[in-house]
Amino acid sequence: SKAMGNMNAAVDPAQMGKVMAEFARENEKMDMKQEMMDDALDDLFDDDEVEGEADLVTQQILDEIGVDVAGQMASARPAAGGMRKQVVEEVDEVEDDLAARLAALKS
């Protein structure tokens, strides 16, 4: 309680109120400036037209060097299907082996 009394005597409540009000004003200014900067950066970097142009240029470059992404993706699909067939066959073999072992144990 004595420490609180000393603190109250050392700090002027009116001046502390002024400092707090000034801090609140400056904080509001900072928030407004931050919001304006965020909006400006969003407008600058959020341009769908630029993204579309980049996709077009990328496709042109791939066409020039002879890369057919769609064709490569289509040719990759059958290979994946063949791989799946191989995995299914291996699983069937393991199941058959387990069934034979179980039958041997039962007899």
C-alpha cells in the first residue's frame, strides 16, 4: 500500500491520461496506414490478368521447345494402370499363399 501511495504521488493522473490518449491516436493512425498499405499491395499483386499472361507465356515457351505436357500426362496414365495391375497380382499371390498356409495348418 505504501508503494502504491508513492507511485500515485510520482505519477500525475492527468498527464498519464494525456499520454494514453496520444498513444491511442497514434495507434489509430498506424492502423489506418497499415490498412492502406495492405490494400495497395493486394491491388498490386492480385492481378489475374498478369497470371493469365504468365500462363500464356509459359505455354508458348513449352510449345517452342517441344514439350507437350498434356500428351505426357496422357501417356503416364496407362503406365499407372499397368502398375496397379501388377500390385493387384502381387496381392492376389500373397493371399493365395496365406490361404494355402492356413489350409496346411488346419490339416
